[in-house]
Amino acid sequence: MKEKLKITIVQSHLLWEDIKANREQFSEKINSISEKTDLIIIPEMFTTGFTMNAQSLAEEEEGDTLHWMQQEAEKQNAAITGSIIIKDKGNYFNRLFFVFPDGHYKIYNKRHTFTLAGEHHTYASGHDSLQVDYQGWKIHPLICYDLRFPVWSRNTKDYDVLIYVANWPKKRIRAWDTLLRARAIENMCYCIGVNRTGLDGNNHQYIGHSAVYNVMGERISTNLFEDEFTETLTMEKSHIETNRRHLQFLNDRDDFNLI
């Protein structure tokens, strides 16, 4: 088990529906990381932007982008995570891959499809949550709109880290900032949000606000840019354990079942 886990958040513009060009630009950004990291986090639908054009853009699970993620993970000797459009058994999914340095991977299909944009008409909703064990850390990755639904992210399995990858627009950025901090506090965990920047093909503007919050809801990431940036920082297991031992709020959580 590692006491310290180094993570790198990559906030970036996305080129609209240009899978190859997006992979190329993320290769450049990842290759420019100047220090050793354990986990690289990139946005939701990082190869296309948040598009409903799944029929033209979907890949098979074992497609070029997964192979690209595996190559980057091996090259950096770090895990990498983000979501893309996948076609699986006749359905389209907004699917997150968590790829380990040795190439094996776990998947999570976005549960809460964004009905305001009609995502539910194109993409099937996932039903299973994912908890990843990585270097002694328990990590719970989720996607964008999931952030608004605290029951789905409730810390019933004593995970250490919540991750949200997103295409969260400027006009609702206050909700993004507020809810990321709330998820960290209520679940007594690190909470990481990685958002995109720039304009998409529907003329929606994104201003990032990617951030990392600790157990007490304090922002430990230092980069406040609303443009592209890459930042590497360190999370400490002792911070979680000390605060959970001193403030035993999770012991009083409600029991419930999701139907």
C-alpha cells in the first residue's frame, strides 16, 4: 500500500468529434508531464466532446482508443482514466475506462445520462458502480451528471477517492464547484473533478474548474486557470485515516439499498 498517491489532472480543450486529433493532443500533454505520477485523469468523452452522434463515432470496447490508453499507461508506468463512446451489444454507452500500467482495465458505464441534453435518447444507462483497488487505494470513478446524485456516490464501501470526469458547461459551473466540495465532505474522501475547456460543436462554453478537494473540503489543487493546464499533486492516506478516526461521521451514515 502506498501512503502517498500522485495524481495528474489534465484540463484541456477538445476537438469536436475528431477522435484521432484528440488522442494526439492528449499524447502530447501526457508526454509533457514533468514528474513521476501514479494516475492520469482526463475528461469525459475526451476523444469527441459531449456529442449525441454516437452512431458515427462509437468504437468497439477493444478499439483504437483503448489500445491508445494502454500504450500511454505502459509508457508512463501510470494508470489512466477517462470516458469515451462505446458500442456494446447494440447499445451505445458513455463508458469510463480505468487502465492500469500493465494494460488490464476496468469499466464504468455512466448511470445518470443527462436528460436535459437528450443523452438518454442516445446512450444506455449503466447499472453497476465501480470501485478500483490501485496501489492500496480504493477509487470510485464516476461521470459528470452523476455528481448531482449523492446517493449513487455515497461512501458505503470505505473508498478513499471519488473521481468525476466531465464536460460541465460554464453556465452551471457554480454547481460543479459546490458539489465537488460537498461530495468530499460528506464522504470523508478526496474528491477529484476533471473538466474540459473551450467551445463544443453545439456552441456550449466550458471553463474547466478542475480541482482536487481533501476530506475537509479544502481545495489542494493550486491551478485556478479556466484554460488548459496539467497539474500533478499528492494525496496522503494518513490524511484520510486521521480525520476519519477523529471525526467518525461515516459511522452514523444511513443504511439503504438502491433498487
